[in-house]
Amino acid sequence: MLKQPYPTVMKPYGRALVDLARKRPEILCLTGDLTRQTEIDLFQEQIPERFVHGGMAEANMISMAGALARRGFLPFVHTFGVFATRRPLDQIINSVAYPNLPVRIVGFMPGVSSPGGPSHQAIDDVALMRAVPNMTVVDLADATQIRAALPSIADIPGPVYLRLKRGEIPVIFDDDHEFSLTKAETLIEGTDLAVIASGMMLSSAISAADTLAAAGVSASVVNVPVIKPLDADSIISAVSGVSAVITAENHSVIGGLGSAVAEAMAEAAVAVPLRRIGLRDTFAEGSRTASHLFRKYRLGTQDIVDTAWELLRREGQPPQVQAAEAAG
Amino acid sequence: MTAVDALTMARYADVIRLRAVRMVAPHGFGYLGQALSSAELFATLYSRHYDPGRDSLVVSPGHYIIAAFAAAPEAGLLDEEALATYGFDDSALEAIGTERSPAVDLTGGSLGMGLSGAAGLALADRLQGRSDARVFAVVSDGELEEGQVWEAALFAAHNRLGSLIVLLDANDSQVDGPVSSITTLEPIAAKWESFGWAAFDVDGHDTAAIDEALTAATADTRPAVVIGRTSTKHGLSVLPEGADGHFIKLPAPLAEAAIKELEARLA
């Protein structure tokens, strides 16, 4: 694992998809009028014969992708996460998930990372996709993991919702990082607190753990790239020895990672206090910049630290996150 | 088409009706109207155009799966005995089409999705080099109220999916009443034409007219739609005047009378 501040790269997904498609002739690339924004301009340029413009017609695009998968293709469908999951939900269910077809729905710009306001914020996509039988739900925001994960994701026999950050992607993991679709990974071991994070919140969770460590709180950090099926065993093991648990997700606290962890803990009868960091059943307005929304809706690193401090009943003011790390 | 062919297809349509009555009868109600309106469309398609070994068949409104099942034995797609299980617990022949429905390539109960699936199959045929394959999609007029149908129509025309042929059962029937009383769809043919499709507007109970339209649709390089003007009561005079075409009630005495009428005509 690298140290903060992380280097960033542009469009790791787009490059990784082209590389994979060179080896896998059954891969098709579909776009819903967001080609450059979903990093697949490279695919369009390099493999045009397997590139399909669906236009601004997500319902048709998803049902078509299902039919293409019936004929042996591996369609990767691209748009923003919000348009990928809300409008064509019935099509995802009936044309893809119920027939259990290997369509990969790739939704960019998760949660409040969008500058586009509530219409563009995928704050319920994980919840919607989790509720759909047969669907695998993956949330990634690290360049190394995106590249490492893509071949495994391609091999999943059923449908996948892949949630990706748009634009600059941090490099958190070393090149030799091994990605697992079945294991949640404890990145930092701790004894007081477990912070369980997915996607864009992973770097914040790591920062929070560092800040807390300096203040004498030993926090573990668990990365959960695959929210469904959830690796409940690893989660339960990670939360069993600590005094408090915090989940961190760039999503509504209803139905996403926090809910999944809560369900797993409740079913395993793990009686540890839990707090979910995420959007608290609200739409997020005022979005000129993502960092503003992360602060405004309490999704920042400091919010994880403050929550931990309160949950562990520590005395005095919580430690303050260094300014360079506070934004994200 | 010869007079003998026309007679054969008309009989085939009545065989579809008779089987559909027998499938619905044990339950006392069901999607009989869909089979009555589309019987000639299926009979003509299966007799003279659809080759299951080469082509794909999509039944977009899953409620029409009864007609596909009833037509399937002649095409070698289903044993006639299996029809007796239609609509019973755990039968693969569920009343509204599912993934387990035999005899079709694609169907579904959430309406308006089938044409997109058909476009996907036609695109797959092109990408995989099956230049002689065609995709037939049965679509209902009520489905035209779903926006997705028009998304698919735009896509198919823009991408010149000429192997795609829609059989549109314009029976003017939906759950709340006549389609024309709920939403004005006319002019249906002009709508498709303006979307870049070839459109053929015919009497959907006239097998010769359907056959001619399907032949022209196949020859046309554009995606094509054959609009069959039909009735959910056609070919069964014993049905009461006010029968609900979407979901016909068929108590035992009526079922008996219906079977008698159709058997007499087929004798």
C-alpha cells in the first residue's frame, strides 16, 4: 500500500478495458452518450467494430445488452451510475438479472462526486443493485484495483454493477496488489475501532485511521470492494474484537455498504456499536465542487474521526485531520 | 400463395385457437384473446417465413406466449402434450412468458422490452456474420405506449437492422379497455415510417395479406413492421359480446361451446 498523498492517474479503466478486450473478442463496449466521460473513447478509437452507440436511451441499451449476452457476447455498458441504475431498473431486472446474463453495467461518478446536482448523483445505485437477485456489486476507486479487478469481473458468470470514480483516480495499492472478488481485505490492523469502507471512501478511512493512531486510537481499516456478495466472514472477524465499528460509503446510508454490514453483524449477533457514514437520507444540493459536498454532508475524513471519537467516548476534542487530507 | 396454402394457414390458425381454448379452459380464465387476435399472424409466420434453425423469435408481450405455445408443435418446437400443463403450478409453460418458456428465443412479462431484445439479437447476427438470419418480433399495439419501444425503433433504423421484422398485433385491446380509448396511437404505420421503418398495414386475420406483407418486409432493406389489424374475439362466435379481450373469462359451459365450434370448423 502506498502512502498519502497518493499519486493519481487518468482513465485507468478505459485503458484496462481495451487491454482486456484485445484478449477477449467477445467483449462489446456500449455507451449511452457519455463516451469520453466513461473513459471508453480509447475503445471507440482502437476497437470501433465492437463499439456500439446506444444514444440517450438507457432502457433500450440495457435490454439490447441482455440479448447480445444471450448470443455469447460480453457487453460492457457505460453511462453515469445514476442513469445506469435508476431509469433502466426494470430492464436491468427483466432483461439482464432474471436471465442471469453476463452484462457489465459500468456506472461512473458515484455519490456526491458529481458536480451535476441531485439528478447526476448516484446515491442509491448500490442499494438498487444490491436488491436485484443475481447481481454482483463492485465499488472501486483505486487505479491498481481497477486494472487488477477487470479480468476477474469479466469472468463472473452473471451480471455485474461496477461503480467507478470518474476523472483522476488515486493509486493506493502497489502494482503487485492481488485483487479478490471474494475477500474483504483488512488493510490496517487495529484494536479499538474498525472502519469499513468502499470506493472513494477508502482513502478517507485510511487517513482517518492515521489521524486516530496519532491520537492513541488503534483503528483497523477494511476495504470492501465487493458489496454483494458481501464477504460477511471477514467483516464479522474484523468487527468482533473492537469496541466500535464505522462504515464509510459515498452513498445513502440506506441500502448500501452500511446496511450490508449492519445486516451481517445483526445476523451474527455481534453486539458492537455501529455508525454509518454516508448521506443521511437526503439529496445533496449546492454542488459546485465535490469536496464541498463531502464536507457539507459529513462524508469527509474528519467526519470519520469525529464519529470514532464520540463512539469510543474519548475525552476532549477529537484530533484534527491535516488540511491536505481533510477534503477527501 | 395458392388457395390450398391459404386454407391450410386458416386451419392452422384455428388449431392455434382450439389449443388456446383447451389451455385456458382448466383455469376458467386467461389470455385467450391474445391467441384469438394473433392466430393468423402466428400461423402465417410459422408456415411460410420463420425458420427456427436460422431465425430468432421474440414474443415481446409475455401474455402472448399462449399463442406461441399453441403454434409451436407444427414447427417442431414443443410437444403437443406439454400444452396441457399450461398455467399449472410449476409448469415451464407459465401463463405470462418467463425465462423458462420453451419455443421462443426471448419473451417477458414487463411490456415494451422485446423490441430492444430483438434489436440486440439482430445486431448479434450481424456481428457474428449470420447474414441470412432474421429476427421476428411479435409486439402488441398496447406496447407502443411504452417509450422503450420507440427507443428501439430509432436504434434499429439508425443501425439499418434490415433483418428485423415486427409483427404488430393491433387488436385495440389493453387492460383498461380499447387502446384507442386510452391513447391515440394512429397513424401507426406513419409513425414507424417516420422512424425509418418499412410499414405494411394489413387485415391481421387475412393470411394471404399477412404472407404478402411478410414477403415484402423480408425483401426490404430497412427494418420492417407488419401491422395486423385484429380482434380479440375473432374466430370464436360463442364468446359474449362484452368479453374482456385482455383476460377472457371461460367458464366450463363456454369452454365446451368454444371447443365444439372450433372442432366443427376443423372437421
